[in-house]
Amino acid sequence: MSKSRSFSICLLKEGFDASNALKEEHELEDEAEIEIGDSLIAKIEEGMKETRYIGVVLSSKSIKAPWVKKELDVAMNREIAGGEVVVLPLLYEKCDLPAFLKGKLYADFTQPDTYEEALAKLLRKLRIR
């Protein structure tokens, strides 16, 4: 399993609210690869373009966060333009889903008794299992 996949799954298990790129072959650049003066926005956009799937962890905090909204907007536009699934909604906490996500099937990690099932579905989608 690549570092980015295990890190993304670890973030989900640890309950962080973040919009995370779930990458197939590429790894997000770390601080050692980002030079002083580089644009963080450009680096994020570059990473998102190289990403097959964007897993967005949904919670009451994340759906209100401006960066999450912007990254989700970019990812949804890419999904619409390309005609392929890009955004993987991962429900960490019950919350009001953004209108454009209500029609998408999401992995529901809110209940301990269905956590393993939701994780298995996510891993199957990512072709990890």
C-alpha cells in the first residue's frame, strides 16, 4: 500500500477533518519537495490533477471549511468535464451534505458496526482489496 493511501485511511480512522487526495501511483509532494517561494495553491492544484480519486472526509467542520469547498469544487468540475468518478465522499460525521453531493453514494463511517463494511467498499473502489 502506498504511503498516501495508508495515510489517507489513517486520517479517516483517526478522525481528522480534511480533504485528502487518494492517489493511485503518485504521492503528494511533501515539505522537502516544496521550495521557499513556491505557490501552495499551485502545488495543491498540481497534486489534484495527478490524482485519480479525491476522497473528501465529510463532517460538520469540513463542509464549512473554505479550502475544502474550493478543492471539492475543482474536483467536481473535473468529474463533470471528464465523465468519470473523481470525488469519493467519506462521511465521518452526520452532517448536511452539500446539494451537489446528495445524489452520490458515499462511504458511511459514522457507525462503528458498519465501519468495516464502508472501509471494504472504499478499498474495493480504490482497487486495494
